Amino acid sequence: MVSINKLCGKIVECGLTIENLADMMGINRSTLYRRLSTGGENISIKEANQLKEILQLTPAEATEIFLLQMSHAMRHAERWEIHMTLTDIEVVSSKTLTPDQVAPILRWRPQMIRLQARQRPEALGFPVIVVGTRVKIPKQAFLAYMRGSEMG
């Protein structure tokens, strides 16, 4: 699900109406209303990227608004154009990260991180938590790895 409250807040902050936004996206306003009324379930990657551009969202804001949508979409098509930086990772409120979040920084595919985490986690260079098919990465340990420092 998309954080509709945050998305609508950004729409208002930019001084746009749903009608204006739909026109800018090249879609019918009823289509946009429907997307928003269903919690953003059917917002495509293309539409999320359009919203990011039109609303001038930072990568951190886009991640906060579209995180669940992005994670789901990336499992099916790795075409997400929002790439996080280490600074963006620092402001993520969760203590763990997903392969989808760290892959652009490492310039790896998220699935490769998942496979390595299951088969040879020590080769990654940072700790991972594998539970079933899910892979989580402790945020502070990942940041330390990226900065070349030891976690103590």
C-alpha cells in the first residue's frame, strides 16, 4: 500500500488538485481518484515515477510514500528509477533494510543479494537476517560496511 495521507499532503503542499495532477500525468481524473481511493494498490511504477517528478519528491520522500508499492513492484520488474543514497538510508526509520533498498547503492540486483544471503552470507561483507524467503539487513551494520568501518 501507498502512504495515501503523505501523498495527498504532498499534492496539497504543491498547490495541485487531483484534476491538475491527473492532467499532468496524462490520465483521467476518475482513474487517479480510483487509484487513491483504493490505497494506491494499483499505482504502477510508471505512475509512481510520474508522481515523484511532478511533486518533486526526494528519494527519501518517495521511498516513504511508495515503499511497499516499490518492494512489491521490484520483485516483478526491476525498473524503479528512484535510487537511494547513504544519506537517504540514514533517515529510514526502520532498524533493518531490504535488498530492494540497498541494491542501488551496491549496484547489484536485489535478487542477487537475496541469493547470496541464503547461500554464502559471509561473502556479502555485512550481516543479514534470513527468515524463510525474507532477507533483512541491519541498517547500522550496512552503513558501517559502506563507510569502511567496523561495527563494535
